[in-house]
Amino acid sequence: MGERIVFPDIETTLIGFLAAELAAISDSAQVVGRIPDPRPTRMVRVSRNDRKKRVDREDREGLRGPNLILDRPRMVLECYDDGGAAATLAGIVRAILAAASPGYLGTVWCDHIDDVGVENDTDPATSAPRQIITADLYVRGSVLA
């Protein structure tokens, strides 16, 4: 039987990491997994969305080979700012992510982060302006004892 690999809850990990990093630079943005009611005026919503298509050989052909210890979550980070600074917030979040790897996101080792891009969008439910960042993380799991 092969090894059983357990992967971290990357949403919770990234929420904690980004909240700490934003607080360290005195940014007031809240980092959440679910949008609270009422919605904060400055916020980053973090979610894992592996359904967003990748176009690399590894995913197209299902080749993972010796990298089974790695998880590649596709993360979506929605940046909101009712004051018109969603793009600025997205820029800060992208800078934090770019500097984060290789290294620890809290207690989780991250080998690499691919910044897939940013999209200028409007929230369909509230018509609030937002910037959506998509990033692929390469995080390590641990062997289940």
C-alpha cells in the first residue's frame, strides 16, 4: 500500500497568513473565507477553486510522478475596497504572495507560488468593484503515520 499523504487546510492557512502580513503593515483589510454580513468596506476573501482550468501537461495528462507529497491548490483572492482602492489592495496582496515562497505560510511549507493573474471585476451580488487574484500554490503534505 502506498503512503497516505495529508494536506493542510490551505484556505484557513492562507487566511491566517495574509491577515498577519496585512496587520504587520497596518493595513485595515479583513481577510475572510466567507463574506460576513454586513460586508467590511475593505476585505480580502480567500477561497480554493481547483475547478479553474490549468493548461499544463501535469494536469492535462494526470502526471504527478514523484511529486505526490505536493498539493497544488488554485487559490482565488477577491479584493474589495469601497473607497475605490481595490487595485491597490490587490497589489499589496500580490506582493505579499510573491515574497512568501519558498517559505512558511504559518506552519505550512510552500515551495512555490505561481501568480496566474489578476482580473478587474464587479461583484454580481453587490455591484461592488473588486480585483480577483488567481494563484497556484505548491504546498507540502505530510505522511499519515
